[in-house]
Amino acid sequence: KPVFSQTGVLSPPLGTRTGPPIPGGRGARAITPRATSRMTMSRATSRGASRGGAEAPRPVTVARYSLDFGDVVKGAALSKRFTVQNLGDGDMMFAFDKKDLEKRGFRVYPEYMPKLSGQPYCQTTEVTLTLNTAMEHVEEGAMEFTLPLNVTGGPQALVTIKAVVEVPGLSANVETLDFGNVQVGHCKWAYVQLHNDRSVACDWSVKKPPARIKRDGEPEKPPDVFVFTPSRGTLKPGERKNVKVRYMPNGEIPKGGFRKQTCIVVEHNPVMTVITTVGQAHELLVRCDPGPSLDCGSVMPKGENDGEEEPEPDAPAEESGEPEVDEDGNPVEKPKVFRKPKKFTEQAVWLLNDSQGDV
């Protein structure tokens, strides 16, 4: 039987002995040096490992690189691109551990890296690494790990990946805006300041009520009493923004005044910022004297020449006889009568001539 040394060399030398006769054959089976070397090396390796031999040498690291994603919004995806180039003499094939990347929320593209030629071409390829923080197993906080770049038949390179995952948010300087008592038809303004105190940008918007389908015969819905301007925007880290809030009461005044809770929604954040707006309203009391109606008498309809300036009517002739006097002997002044309006507009509005009488 052949003897295996600790170095895996077969003794006696290869090709000096023959194997057992082959059944049905004419001679002995010769063991070629190539076949024997493969067999003996595999057996020597397996026996050395089973007997507690020396461990396989670790791959040599020739370079270290760092890839920093910075601050990433929780729920969003961010990609980084880098280039790999072969500066050696021969061809090179490399690969990343995709399973290790996926369990940390990363994905590499392309999935299968191409072979890169060495000198004198020194081919390059572009690699895209994407971090998807919307995955459930990606937690909020700092992330840092080292990933080996395995090169086939050559030394490896280590790539350190860093990222800080944070949920966006904002805060308001007030929780309640009280506008006081405002006359119906008038408006009053107030301001609320939004502040982004996080290290990532946030997209905010004022939450609107769900759209309602109008039915036939249903009256129009009055406009909102409280209006935020602007109603959406983006805040950079540490930025502040003043939002104008308008209060204009209209329609019927509810008992206790107007009150509304407005929600400000931040994208990728389930927590909403609530601002309560409160306002009272009053109407002016108007009394018409002698009554709520005004009798203009008989008027002429609109004619072809309406809209043009009409000449002043001729002064009436003086009446003969003595003027009328009252009991004290003072002359009685006769009031002017509205006989014809000056203009008649298409909106059915009468424009009366000036008069000394009260209207």
C-alpha cells in the first residue's frame, strides 16, 4: 500500500507500482502520475483535517475601503455607486456575500459580477449598493459592518459600510391657536412655526378631510374657516418654517364658536403633530328704518340707449298761483320723486339718481 507523508507526498514515487488486476482484463491497471496526485492529495488533506492538523491559511487582505451612506430616512431607499478596476496582469473575478448583505437590508447590482481583464486594458465595472430601510429587520440607529470582497484566486479586499437610520419628524412652537372674537366676513391671521430637530430631511403636509361625493340638491359646503398656508413643504435638518393660519368665520355660528384640530403629517413617520385652532364670531345687528323694503314706484324697463349718459331734464315750469304754506305761514317744500332710474344693469340692479331724500 502507498504510504502518505504529512506533506501529502506519495511514497514510493508515482508510476512505480501498479494497481490490482482488472477483472476480465489482460494486465494490471497502471496509475498515472496525474491521477495519483489528485487522489493522494485529497486523501492526505482529509486525513490531516480529521487528525487535528493545521487549519487552512486565512486569505490575505491587500486593501481596505469605506462606504458611508450617512443619515438615511427610515422607510426610504438610498443607493451608492462605486467602481471596481483590475490593475493586475491577469483576469480577475470577484463577488460579494449577497446573503450577508440582504440580512442587513442591502442589495447589490449587478447580481453576477463580470470578469475584468488586467494589463494593459485594466477593465472597470460599476457596482450599485442599495440600502432599503423599509425592511422590518432594519432597525433605527447607527449601522457599521465590514464586508469582504472575494477575489477568485487572489487576495481579498475589505469594504466597511456605515449608515445611520433615523425616523423623520418635526415639532411646532404652539399646540393651540386662539383667534378671539372676529366679525363674520372678516379674517384674522396667526402664525405657527415648524422646526425639524432631526438629522434627516422631512416632507410634511396638512392632512385634508376625505373627499365627499355631492348628491343632487345638496347645498354647497361653505369654505373652511381655518386655512393653513402653505399646506405642504420640505424641511432640511435644523430648518424652521413659519406657516400662516387664516381664520374667517362664515355661515352659521355654532354654539361655543369654531374649533378644529388640524393634523400635520410627516412622510415615513406614523406620529402626527396636532394643532388646535379656536375662534369666536359675531354678526353686526342692522336695523332698517322705516322698514326692510324700499318702494321705488314705477320704473321704465331697459331700452336701447340705456347705459349712456342721459341729458338733464328740463326744469319744470313755475306753477301759477301762490305757494302752499303751513299753519305758521312757512312755505312747504315738496319732496322729489324717483320717477326713472339713471341706469339699469344686466344684473337686475337699479341705480337711482342722487336725491336729498333718505334711502
